[in-house]
Amino acid sequence: MADFEEKDLDVFDDDDLENIIELTDENGNNVQFEFLDLINYEDKEYVVLLPADEESDEVVILQVEEGDDEDSENYVSVESEEILEAVFDIFKEKFKDEFDFED
């Protein structure tokens, strides 16, 4: 999967796609994700996304940063395994009754 850095956000208005967002990767490709959660960790926000076009059981976690204007956000790849694990642990705890997580 492409590494997403400094993405543009486009939220769809269709009721059937209300949790679907489209990100533009560094190669200019548009990729759709299902938005699962927004998590605050150590004074930063992270989005937890599930690829919509693939049959994947792995989520993507990206850090949210302010965009160039107040109506935009950028999503940046998280390099730290420690942060990824901590954010995912928070996500698993919040949704332990809704998802069947494998160890």
C-alpha cells in the first residue's frame, strides 16, 4: 500500500458512503478508506482507517495535522512503532465489543 504523507481530505456526502473518505497519496492516486475512529494520544490526533477497496483486515493509522487553511487537514504517516501500537491499543479497547481482534 502507498505511504500517505500530507494528504488532502475529501469527505463524501452520500448517505451510503458517510464513513468513506478519499485520500490522495504522494503519487497523486486517490484511495478510499472507511473512517473508523479519531484518537487523541499525547496531545496529537490520529485517524484509524480501513482500506475500502481491498479485502484487508489491517487498519491504517495516520497523524492529523492542520492544513494550509482552516478547512483542510493533512494526514501524515506515523514512523514510530511505539506510537502506532499505543494508538491501536486505545482503538482496540474502545471497540473490543464491536470487533474481533486477533493477537
